[in-house]
Amino acid sequence: METFLAILLLVNAAFNVLVWPRFYGRIAKDPRARDENGRRTKFLTVHAILIGAALVLAALSAVVAVWALVA
């Protein structure tokens, strides 16, 4: 069961690493991402923070999964 959960954590980490950076690219191109002066809007900032948090969780998931598989 522990091996299954560790693999599930690795799949979760891989999914997040593959999906969220591509989503950021779409968010950055969205017209709501910049104001008329070219500055970042709250729309872009909030999404960047959420994507960063998702990537941090993905890294933690990967570390815990490897630790569980090795231990």
C-alpha cells in the first residue's frame, strides 16, 4: 500500500510540473494580465502565486514519494 501511495504522489508531482507551467503561459498572454501601461495586474499576480504554490507542493510530493520508496 505504501508503494502505491508513493507512486500516486509521484504521478501527482509529474502532473503538476507538466500542467501548471503551460497554464502560466496562457495566463501571461491573457489581456487581463497587464494593464494599459504594461504592468502586471492582480489577475496575473494571484495566478502566479497559485501556480508557484502548486509547484512547491509538487516538489514536496516528489520528495516524500522518493523518501517513502527508499525507506
